[in-house]
Amino acid sequence: MTNASNAVATPKPSNKVLMAVFWLYVVVPLVWGVTNTLAQAMKLFG
């Protein structure tokens, strides 16, 4: 447990890279889903 808390407590460049990759994996599918939903709505109502 102490190793995990130490890794979180001390920010490292690799930690920033991991965060960037994590947010990329979160944001990209979200944007993709929103775009697809809007495209479907435009077909439906347009």
C-alpha cells in the first residue's frame, strides 16, 4: 500500500503521461458518441 500512495503523492513525468493517456481514452469515445448521436438526430429530424 505504501508504494501506491507514494506513487500518487509524488508526481512524475510518467504519471503525467499516464494521466494524458487516461483522459484521451475518456474524452475520445465521449466526443465520438456525441458526434454520432448528433448525426443520427440530424438524419432523423433533418
